[in-house]
Amino acid sequence: MDEMVAALIAKNESLAERVRQLEELLVAEWHPPVEWGLTPTESRLVGALMKRELATKSYLMSVLYSDRMEEPEEKIVDVLVCKIRRKLQLHGVAIETVWGQGYRLKDRENRA
């Protein structure tokens, strides 16, 4: 029995490390300035946008809700982006919609 418990603990630690590595690939590790007023979920979404040239809704849903048994509707991404846009526009950061594809951060030199 002790061997089985030890094996399960080792497997759990291995899986936890793998999850950490995968999350590192999905989302940029960053901490937004406090004055931006982003929630943890909003910060995670912006981190995902920072990690990719173009982020599809399904990618963003995976980043935000892959740990839940039931995911919310994909429309939640649009709602979050709308809220984040209002907060970030005050700081010169824009999220661009690429119609039919997803979202991306628009650089400040307007080279979209």
C-alpha cells in the first residue's frame, strides 16, 4: 500500500510540473501595473495575447478555463476583451480584433 501511495504522489508531482510547463508556454509571465486595474482573469488574457501574434477564441478559452469541468460560452472572451480595452486604452495599449480569427495586441507604432 505504501508503494502505491508513493507512486501516486510521484505521478502527481510529475503531472503538476508538466501543467506548469504547459501554462508557461501558453501565457506570458507578467504582472500588469496596479493602476491598470486588471482582474486576475483579465491579466491572464492579456498575458496570453502577449505570448502570441494572434490569439483565437478557442486558445483564449483554453488559457482561461481549461481547469474547469464546464467552460462558459465562448462569448465570454468578447466580453472580457471589451472590458480590458476600456482599461488599457488609458495607457496606450490596444487590442485589435482580427475578424473571423481572433485578437492580437496592436503595437504602439500602429504597425498592425
